[in-house]
Amino acid sequence: MKESQFMNLFSFKSKSCLGVDIGTSGVKIVELIREKNKVKLVSYGFSEDVPEGEKFDWRKNPDRIARIISLVREKSGMSSSDAISSLPTFSVFSSLINLAKMDKKDLSSAVQWEAKKVVPLPLEEMKWDWVEVDEGESGGIKVLLTAAPKFLVEKYIEIFKLAKLNLLSLEAENLSLIRAILGNDPSTVMLVDIGRNTTDISIAEKGIPILNRSIDSGGDTITKAISRNLNISAHRAEQFKYDLGISSLDSSGVGVPKAILDAVSPIVDEIRYTLNLFQDKNKRSVEKVVLSGGGALLANLADHLSKTLDKKTIIGDPWFRISYPLDLEPLLKELSPKLAVAVGLAMREM
């Protein structure tokens, strides 16, 4: 299904920043600006032009993604040339490392030594970074280490050069979601990002991801199940998915709810497994589950998960710290799961 939407809200002379989320179905971009103590939405746009059932491998065609980024910027009236983008969560290695207390001058070499032990590929093949996040065990130092393959990072750099944008930084999608949806919430929260082809699950404490998992099942899996079950086109199945969702599970006749329920079950099973894994190992519970990604728009999914998991489940709101015209609230609420990563990316510079 080809879907595009563009919106320019304000015209600013101040410096703004773009959050650019590149997915397997297209591109989502949000432009934000900080004025005094407020972060304002300047514009947003997205273009999802890959048909259901197909996966666009942008790594083999950076020119096409660069053109889409330029088109979205142009149609949305975006002025900033500074951008931050995200690496897919499943392609980024991250780990919390506890170190003994030491002089700051020795910290970098100590992290590198530990990185060689835990990163699954040789460090010379990876781009890696770390940040001190908290006091470690027994008064030591805790750092968050992240690493991604060099070839992947270089592909992103190529895309943004072709799009004539200044790429300020790259980060994992789950970090962007935490920034956008959780803010300064210190509680233990599970984030479930349901994209078209994959679902990424992260558990965060004090705003730090401590457990990450990904599965190859997403919104497209649900669409295909409905399409097969009812013998209808993917376009119609997509509409059924959002109109009916997981409701009237006992209804007879159309059979849509049962088809959706079966398609959603791998995602539900993985969420339950990750919850149990974390809670059994750490002897503490996850307080709530927060959904994002286009698949989160599946009607009644949050309610279904709340009942199935016996855990409060909501759709995340990436706009809760952002100023925007109130008349746009219904539209932005509808788009919030899709644009959450892009919002979090742009907020990094705010």
C-alpha cells in the first residue's frame, strides 16, 4: 500500500533538527525545534511506498532512499539540513558493563578491554561507543556499550551524503523510543515496537535498555493472515486489520478476529517469554508494556495484551513533551506509533 503524508506547521529561522527513521517499508521524518524551554513540532512527513508482502532492502539501493528522503523534505517544507538517524535494534549490539571504580583516565581502556570480551565480532569490524550511565555494583561504574557493523554505518553515511544532509549521529531505534515515549520515567517498562516485518522488544530501567529481543513477525504477518483467511487483497486486509482488530473473538461468520489472533500469537508469545525471562532473572516485575510502530494501531491490541499478559498495556505518546497546534491532536495521536522513532531521534538535539 503506497501511503504518503506531509505537513508543514511553522516557519522558523532558528536551528531545527530532523529525525529520520529508515524502515523496510519507507521513510518517516520529523522536524523539531527548541525555543526557550519548549520543543516545537515544525513539520513531519512520511512515504511508505513498498507494497504489502514486500521488503525493501535499502542497503542495496541507497540512491532510492536518498531520493525518498529528499522528496519527503521537499513536500513537507522542511528547512533543516541537520539529521539524526537510527540503526535497526536487531543490528546493534548493546550491553551494560559493570566496572570497578577507577580514575576517569583509565576508563576508556577498561571499556575497550571489556568490549573485546562481549562484542560478538572483532572490534576492528565494528563502530562502537559507550556512555557512563549509573553507579555500578558495589560503588563501581556502569557503562552502556553499543556497537554496530562498520559496513552498515557506512551505508547510512552514503545515504545522507546522497540526500545532501549533515548526519550528526546514529543510534539504535530502542534508544530513540525510550527518549520519545518514556522521557525521564525511571520505572521498569517494556517497549514493544511492531514494525511491518519485525517486532523489537526492549525492557528499560531508568531510561536504559537492559534486555533486547527481535523476531521476524510484524504488521505484514497479520495482513497476510487476514488476506489468506478471507481470500481478499492485501489492501482490503490492511483496512480490516485496523477497522476490526482483535475484537468480538466469539463472533461467527467473517472469521477476521480469529485470523488476527492467530497471526498475533507469535508476538504475544515472545512478549510473554521476554517478561518471564527478565522477571525470573532479576526478581522484579515490569510495571507496564508500551506499544509503538505501525502494528500498534491494530484495533484493541493494547486491551488484548493487557488481559492476556495481566499487565497494563498502552500505546506510547511521543508528543507528550512537544508543543503543536491543538487542532492537529487527533491526527498526531493516530500517527504517533508510526512516528515515535523519528520524534525520539529529533529530540536528541533538543
